[in-house]
Amino acid sequence: MSLPYVLLSAAVSLDGYLDDTGPERLLLSSPADFDRVDDVRASVDAILVGAGTIRADNPRLLVNSAARRAARTAAGKAEYPLKVTVSATGELDPGARFWHTGGEKVLLTTDEGARRARALGVAADVVPLGAVLDWRAALEYLHDRRGVRRLMVEGGGTVHTQLLQQELADELQLVLAPLLVGDPDAPRLFGPGAYQRGRLRLVETRHIEDVVLTRYLPTAPGTGDRVTAADRHWLALACELAELCPPSRTAFSVGAVVVAADGSELARGHSREGGDAVVHAEEAALAKVDPADTRLATATVYSSLEPCARRASRPAPCARLILDAGVRRVVTAWREPDTFVPGADGSGVLAAQGAAVVVLPEYEERAKAPNRHLEG
């Protein structure tokens, strides 16, 4: 199942509030940061807010810069990104500005919510997703039916909380404003509940006038065949590592990362690393981890190419090395072709010993890129 890249965007006070309880919306961002948000909006395929945000803020959700809109149309895109909202009940004001500004709009709702929204005359493509509102189904619809590859989510707190708790958010862009709200009745960004294990990875901080932008990526792998946003990040890293391999006419260029269940990186490696002409990526990575490390039992190995089941250069193939290390979950981008080993099936070897093998084919072309010289 392919999903859009989900980018959560929010601004909060120093004490974690999205707003106060006054009649007017509390402006947390600075003018320069509002312009940054406008630039992000112009870069995505769709912008999503929850029904609560439409009721509370009555937003337009537009790309305000004429130059950015012109750049979108010059690139063959719609002038405005698709505007999306979600509502289980379908009880939305048909006069809200959301429906009457910008380009196309979509309301993702339940079967009952769709009947209610249509009766109200909501000016949008009303899409029922079943008896209950399911986030994975919603994201899959946006990807497969509406061509959304990058989705910006601007709130509210309930939507952000649900996407993070269900491990569907690929990135969090959080702006910290130099204000204190202190009102227990005011809305907070995140609600209580179970979130991903471990720490998120900080990838950027930026000072913008009197606010600070921080960007975070999730790190905790999924379990079994359940794919999280972090799985995609780690597999992308494995594909990047494959590009570091010295080229060879007799072996693939592969990258690998070993990641603990809490999202801690245990090791990384790539083919022919360190001048060893026959070392494989998974072999290089696992060699850097203490075999007695108890985290291996719940770790995930990310490999740009399916771990090998047979090899001539060393006694133990990578599938065997992974199993012997105690790892029981592997995420890969590309099944091994018959280029060097006919009938290769490392995934079968792993699965026969109880390991979960997840293939994310959307990364296959990235995994193949360092190996183009082997084609034909």
C-alpha cells in the first residue's frame, strides 16, 4: 500500500498550546514564518485540515503568493493544491471559506457523514470511506485516486495526534513561538495516548524572526508486516548508502542499516566497504554490532536489495547472517534478480525461519540506480 509523504505543520506557544480561548485566533507565527508556510503549501499536492479547524478558524488555506501560484501552473500543476478535510459526521458549514476559495476540495467522511454533507450542500467532492473513518484508507485514497504524493497537514491537534499515534506522519515541522498561554481550556497540539517508541530525529532548526522552526522525523520501525513512516525513512537511507559503493561488474551495490525497536541506529554498512572487495552491506553493518546486544532480537535490518541466500565469496550468505544475529524483521526495496545467482530467494530463507520480510517497491528505482551499469 503506497501512501503520501505526510508532513505535519503547526505552531505552538512555549507551553504547548495551539491557541487561546479568546474570540480571535491567536497568531503564533511571525510574518516571515507565514511566508515560509506559504512556500511549503506551494510545494505540496494537497493540504489537509480537520473539521474542527474549519469550524474554529474558518481558514481559506490558499497559496497567497502569485509568483508561487504561477510557478505551480508553469510546472503543469493546478494553481492551488487540493484542499482536503476529514469529518466523521459530515456536519460542516456549507458557507465556510474553505469551500469557496482556491481550487478543488475533497471531504473524506463516513457513509453516514456523506449523506449529511450532501444534504447540507457542501461544495466539495464528498468521498465516503465506509462505516468509520480510517486514516490509512484516507491516505491510500489520496495517493491512489487523487495523485497526492506530498500532503501537508495543518491541524488541528486531534488530527496531528491521530496521525502521529498511528505512525503515519513522515515529518513534523513545529514552530515554537515566544508566548505563554497557560489556559487549561485552550487547545493543545498533542493529546494523551500511545506514541512511537524512542526519540524523534531532529533534522533542522531555523531561527525565523522571533520564532524557531524545528523539523523532526520519526525513527521507530514497524513490527511484523506493519509499515510505519520511519520504515520508509530508514530504507531511503539504505538506498543512499548504496550510492557509496565502489562500482563493480560482478556484484551489486547495496546499502544496509540496522535499527533497534526504539529507533536507535545500531549500525550501517554498504557493499565493498573499507576496501573489502567482497563484503556485503548487511554483513558490513552487522559486523559493527556486538553479537550479545539484546536489541538485535527486536531490531530491523533495512537493505536496499533483498539479502542474499547464496554467495560464492563467503561461507555464510546475508540471510543466514541476519538470522544468526537474532534479527527477525527485514525491510527491503528490491528483490534480487538473477544477474549473478539464478533463483535467488533470500526472502524465502528468512521467512522460513520466522522472519518478517517487508518489500517497499516504491523504493525499487532508488535501489536500482547505483546498479544501472549492470543492466543488459
